[in-house]
Amino acid sequence: MDDGGKGYRFSGFRSPRYTQVPDEAFDELMGALTPAEFKVMMYVIRRTFGFKKDSDAISLSQIVSGVRTMDGRVLDRGTGLSKSGAVKAIKGLLEKQVVVTVRRTSANHGHEATVYQLHFAEDGAGRPSDRGPSRSPLVHSEDKGALSTQKTSPCAPGAQALVHSPDIQETVRQETEQGSLSDLAAVFLANIGYAKPSRAKSERTLRILQRLHVEDEYSLEVIHTACRIAASMGARGPELIPHVIGRQEPPPAEPGVGKRLAQAEEEARARWETQAARFDSLPEGDKQELIRRAKASNPIIAQRPGDHPLVRAAAIALLGG
């Protein structure tokens, strides 16, 4: 598909498999939306009604490139838009009130993938209009700290919906987190001067973020804050992030890594120890002032006590190089 679809040949539809699409999508919106907006709207419809749901958490990378399982199996190919094109299309859909989005945060995962659903007309009593199927309202799911639907919407009479097994649904959730971490890794590398990083550096950064998120259970929100702090401290790669986030014992060099990566990890450790020693040598009043400024600079840091590793790292970053 890298050639814009010129060499692509469709193998044919398999039947019967359906995704319920409101008539307004074709009768009204197909002529009112840009091609990119129509693509994103149809992707939202596929990810919601196609899974018998009213809403779904969808990452930007999924909208662009689709969803793959951990073993590389393709579940869908996304819209094929660029990231900037997808962002512009989403903005257009929001302005035209075609879709509704909800940004989610939770105690366990911090910022999570945005929840998307179609905008349904309401009658005078604030209920979904009879022009469309009955929808169940969004409710807060206390165990996940995110928005979810209470029950699924019905399929059209006589239509056989594509019902996905729980393991596929879990794969979509995992890929949503994977997409969020990939985007975060790309932003971090761009912030430290790698707008077009090598594949090895991108993969290395993603592995470190995955380890912090999956093994150490740091939330995406906290990891994002740690990435910002590491970048402000002059990080040359992702190796400084575990030190900044407060991991008790930052991991040694991975088995089999080359001399360059081993050296990068050693330099990151030395850089952290040097700057931490500078901070510890300050008079107590000066340290408390830096901690105060650090907590005032970021709402995530502000929620932590003064002796929290993230607060300490942010204060150390204020010392400069």
C-alpha cells in the first residue's frame, strides 16, 4: 500500500459479515465531508457498530495504520491517512458535530486512548431520536477508571454482526496501549533532536517505555512526564528515563547490545548521578525552592509529595545542564 494503492487488488468480499451504518452517513454526510473526514468516520463506525458497541477507545496510530496482533496478524488497515491528515480530519468531524470524543485518564494508566462515538440526534427530552437505533448511555467504569458502554446496541434485523471473541477484544486494548507508547516514544525522540530516528533507536525507546509501563506499572501519564523531564535534562536517548522516573534500580545493558548502547546507558547513569549530586549539595532552602517550582510547573508533579522521585527529578532538571 506504500504506492498509494496503485498496485493493490482486492480479493473480494466475504459474506455474510456486516457493520451497521446509519443511512445519514451516505445520504447526507458523504457529500458534506472531505474524503479524509469520511474515512475517519467510517473507521469509527467499524470500530464501534462492527464490534456491537456504541463507543470505542481508538489511538491515533490505529486510525492511521490499523490494528495488528502481537504476532503480526492484521485485524484492520486503518484509514491510510498520514498522522497530520488524520488529526485534521478528526478536528473537522468534531467541528461538524459528526463524532463525539472523550479523553480518558485513570489511576493505573494515566492518559489513555480517546473514546470515539457518533453524535446522535436527541429529542426534546434529551433522548436519542427515533431516527436511529436506541443507544445505551456512556457510564463510568469504576474498575478501569475509563468510559465504557453499559450494554451493546442491537444489530439490524436479519443482519449477522461480526462478533469478535474476547481474546480479539483484549488484543485491541493491548494495541491501543501499544499505539500510545509508540506515539510517546516518537514525540520524546523528536524533542531530543531525532525527528527521523533510526529503527534501532525507535525500538530501543519503545522497549524501555514498555518495560516501565508493563513491568513496573507506571502510568502513561507519569511516563510522559518523565520523558519531558529527561528531555529537559539534555537526554541523548531513552536511557535517562528510568533514572528520572525513580525506578529503584535502572536496568543494566540488555544482553547482546553493542558497545554504543552500553556506553549510552553508562553515560546516562553518570549524567544522572552528577546532576543528583549537584542537587543534594545545595542548601536545604534552595532545594525546597526548586521543589516548589517543580511542583508548580506540572499538574502531575504537583500531585506528588516533595520527596517523590518525579518531583526530585523535575527539581534537578531546573538546575540546568
